[in-house]
Amino acid sequence: FSYVFKKFDRIGVVGKNGVGKSTFLNMLTGKLKPDGGEIRAGVTTKMGYFTQETQDLDPARRLIEEIKQIAEFITLSDGAQISASKFLEQFLFPAEKQYAFIEKLSGGEKKRLQLLKLLIANPNFLILDEPTNDFDIETLNVLEDFLEKFQGCLLLVSHDRYFMDHLADQLFVLEGNGLIKIFAGNYSDYRQSLENAEEEPAEKKAKPKPKPKELKKLSFQEKKEYEALPDLIRSLEEKKNQVTASMNENGKGYEELTKLGEELKSVESRIEENTMRWMELEEKMN
């Protein structure tokens, strides 16, 4: 795999659980070294990496102090400069909230502050790993607007298909064993291409597998599974929303937030596994 990242790249990273998405991102950011080949960063590359992990915040500091230690001003995409306070207001921290101590913030507010610490440092290569997990709709709308105007390279991992579709115009499809396929288009385009490939006449496929018709038939057990999966996925999505809402409530301690975070990861993993299973069964039926 070889790729030269360019200004204004908008790339989504997709693949099943366990194929190496986090490993790939950690190699790009220098946290891990590749087994072979090399990753060369440009002289002027300034990387920003937002992860699902909890970053260090000083609970004894006020919110505005935590931001101002990085920069007093940020340069926007149009070249205008705004103060750290105004930037906080854009991301839904009003002036009166900015002097609150960090220890008083909710779990969701702390994640939002971590994102702002990253953005105010003005990176030109931005990597966001599941940014939609911890934010409410208002915050996501503000973030989406910011990213649309972002002047650098954006690399995005998200289970939120709308968010991915709106911001990424090409994909890195991780297929496992270090294989990465580049797809020109957003996630919906990619899904459509998979469906179209399944619809191709069998005679046009090179080296067809033996008894291809049998592969497209579902067993009785698979039919039952296929019919039950949509309700299961909807139930898991509701559970995800409940856990996220609970994390955003004020007064949660570190241990409770950690436990909720682990529960959220588990639910998201089950959503992805069951969604991929549903897609697999649907492709068999077509």
C-alpha cells in the first residue's frame, strides 16, 4: 500500500472489527512502527489525533485556562483570527461556562474540551477516531460545519454513516492482513458498488465458485437470523443512545465514566458485528 496524502483530502477508514483500523492510525501518528516499509511525514505536517481514549485534563484548572495554555487565538479557514474564548463559544461553551472548573464538567463536556484542545493547536492533518460517540446533535452540527471548512487533510473513522457520507469523498477499505483498498466515493457509494458486484451475471465472474446458486440460498436458521437482526440492531442503537446520554450527565465520577465507556465500546462492537452479519446475509439473498 502506498499513498501520498494531500491538502483537502477527505478520507474515511472502514473495515470490520479487528482488521487493524486503530493500528493503522497509530502507525500514521508514530505511536507504532510498521513491520515493513516507511511512513514519511512532511516537514510542515502538524498532526492532530482525536481518539476514544480519555486524555489528560487538569481538574483543578478552569476551562478557559486549559485552552489558553495552548493558544490565545486560532486562525480560521478564512484567515480570520478569533480568541480562545470566542472559539469556545462556537463549540457551545458560553462565556459564563468558561470559568467553571474542569472537574465540574460532564463526561460529554470533557470530551468536547479535549477536541477543542486539539483544534486550537491548528493541525493541518486531522485524524478523528469515532468522534460522534460522545457528542450530542448540537455539538456534531458545529463540528461538521468546522470540518467542512477545514483547510487540511482529514482522516475519519466513524460508525455514523451520515457523518461519514457527508465528510469523506474517498475510502481506505481495510480488508485484513495488511491489505488496504482505495475506493473513490463515500460510504454509500461503496455499499452500492458491493451490491452491484453481487448482481453481475455469474458468467461474467472469473473462476466462479462451485455451485454458486447454493451459496445464495439461506438455510432455515439463517432466514430466522436475518429476520431478527434489524430489531436487534435497533435495540442496540437505543442502548448506545442511553449509555451516551448517561455519560453526558453531570456528577459522574471517574470510575463510573470508565465503566460506561467500556459498556459503550461493547455495544458499538455488537452493532458493527450484527450490521456486517446482516449485510452478509442480505448479499446471499440477492
